[in-house]
Amino acid sequence: MKILLVGSGGREHALALGLQADSACTELHVAPGNPGIAEFAEVHSLAVTDNAAIASLAQSLGVDLVVIGPEVPLVNGAADAVRAIGIPVFGPSKAAAQLEGSKDFAKGVMRDAGVPTAHSFTCTTESEIVAALDSFGAPYVVKDDGLAAGKGVVVTDDRELALKHALVCDRVVIEEFLDGPEISLFGISDGRNILAMQPAQDFKRAYDNDEGPNTGGMGAYSPLPWAPENIVEDTYEKVLAPMVAEMAARGTPFVGLLYAGLALTKNGIRVIEFNARFGDPETQVLIPRLQTPLATLLYNAATDNLDDTVLNWRDESAVTVVLASEGYPESPKVGATIDIPTCMDTTIYHAGTTRSDNNLISSGGRVLTITGLGSDLKEARDKAYSTIAKVLLDNSFFRSDIALAASEGK
Ligand code: AMP
Ligand code: GLY
């Protein structure tokens, strides 16, 4: 099977390694890819916002499957453009990707499917906004309806700030504050069936002890020894299966990766958000733990054929730590030389790197993601941190507390 994977981040690096490890994958192309991916797959230049360019690359390469990593092309309808030329795609249609592209749309589907989530109001005028803020009270949760590259959500006790954020959004979802630990739980769907993956936890704030600004994610780990034992079954029954059934009933089946961001509240699980693609950096801990051959799995999802598939997992723990450029997320300083140690017992995923002459240079906010695997979280953590300490990159930082509490049994 020839595969084209679209994207260039740490998530795509992890997916590319997973796809290549499946012997069913005979040829792997990645566009635009990154220097880490270029070490083992053929990379092609591509503007991921150009649907026609994605379809024409898939056609000229004669691939059997296209896997679309990031949300922007999915929300733009890239999957529809590729399906229109008869090539199977792992990734939802434009209509189904609205689960990530519009928070108001996601709320409507959850309501119709009976999926537990925060009570909310969708507002377009100042008077609606004021009424919604006052009806919930502090802490205020204010969400830009559309894709906002991680900058759309404000959670604050400051009513002025909440109002200010709400007023700059064209359409805004204001909702009840959910109290409880957050987890990420993904399902792989063929449009009718959905296979729940193992849960992971992401660390969204920039600095230790969950301080600092929200980021795309500074690290992750899996499994979650502290989570309720039935969390996977519970999420399947209450969230993943009803969402897939509702999307199918609407005539817009969801084919691809449904990312459920959940709060574990004292009243049970509540959906915080959906994404229409693999999470980054959760993918960098889930793919190394997944035993089920990835290329075959994603091909079967893309061709409505998951009836007989079960997911198998390695009995190992994984911890990933992001090495970020100083100033991330607001204004990352890029352009520094990266020196990566060799012969480490970890996997180093490239996220924001580029090659200049023969040097590897930082080119993004999140530069590398380093995953350690171990018999428990402590061993996995020790490996990830001992590697990250040896990577040389000026003007960089990382969190030192990824998976720390969980590894200590907290
Ligand atoms: P998002 O950009 O949708 O991932 O949201 C960013 C973060 O805002 C989430 O990871 C949560 O920590 C927080 N958040 C979103 N919705 C709520 C809510 N209803 N209650 C509490 N925290 C929330
Ligand atoms: N890790 C959060 C995300 O992928 O959106």
C-alpha cells in the first residue's frame, strides 16, 4: 500500500513512524514533512491549505490512502477533494470536521446525541454575551466559535477580560465551568464503528505547575494510572458511539480520528471539546504504545471496514516532553542551531525544525518532542528527561513536571 500523509509536525512524525512500521505500507510519502521525517520517508513540498494541490499530489503519486494530520486542511475540505478523485482518505469531510471548526456546531450535535457537556449559550450580540456571563458567573469560560489556533478559549475570574474576549469574536460560545482533571481520549472511526484508544493527558500551560499561557501542549503521557478503570468503556458509550451515530444519521458520517477532550467531574465525564484529528503531543505517546498495525488500521477506517478490528496496546508507559523555543507561544525565537545526541533510547520527533546547509535549525514554537517508553511512567519519564537534557538548543525551555504527579501515584 502506498500512503500520502499530509502535515509537518511532531504528530505527523509519530504517525509516519507508525505507518512505516506496518509491513502493509510499501511506500510512504509525506507532504510537506520535516527534516526528521525526511530521514525515512519521501517528502514533497505542499501548501496544506491548497485542496487541489493535495488531491493532485495524491493522484500523481498513485497512492492507495491519504492521511490528513492537521485541522486546517480538514476544516477546508481537503478530504472531500481527495475522495472526489476516488482515493480513500483517513480524515473527516468538511461537513464532519465542523465538530472542530465550530464550537456551536459541536454543541448542537452533542445535544442531539445526548452527549454530556457543559451547558452553554451561543451569542452574537453584547446583550446576549452579558446575559450569558451573568447566568453562569465566575469562573467564566468564553470560546471563539471558530478555529483559533489555540487562542480561542479564555477561562477567567475576571469579568472584564471575559467580556473583552467575547466582544472580539464574531460568534462566541459561553459555557459553564467544568471542574475536574482533563484527559484526551481518541476514537478511530470508519463512519459507523468507532474504536476507542487508550486515554492520555496533555499539559496545556507553558510552565511548571500549570502556570503561564495556554499552548498547543507541552507534554503528554499514557496510560493514566489514576483514571477510573472503566474510562475507555464509559467514554465509548456516552461520547464516541453516540457522536458517530448522530453524524451518520445527519448524512455526514465522521471518518477519521475523533478527539474527545474530557473533564472528569464529580458528576461524571463531560466533553470540553472535540477535535477532528489526532492530538499533538498525545499522538507521540499513543502511537508508540499502539500494537495494532497503523497503516492497515487507518486504511480500514478510510474504507468503511472496521467491523472486525480491535486495538491492541503494549504493556508499556510513554511520556513525551516538548522542547520549545523561548517566547513560545506568544513570540517564539527561532533560527538557533539544534544539536541532537545520537544513540539515545528515546524517540525524538521533529515539530519545528528546518535544514540550512548541513545544520538543523529551529523554525517553530514547539521544536522537538521527546518520547520515552518504560515499564512504568517513572522509567518512561526518566528516559525522556535524560535525553532532553542532552539536546543543545539556545533559547529553549521545557516543562520539568510532565507526568510527575502520575508517576508518583498521585
Ligand atoms: P481548547 O482550546 O478548547 O482546548 O480549550 C483550552 C482549555 O480551556 C481546555 O484545555 C480547558 O483547560 C479549558 N476549558 C475549556 N472549556 C472549559 C470549561 N467548560 N470548563 C473549564 N475549563 C475549560
Ligand atoms: N494537544 C491538544 C491538541 O492537539 O489540540
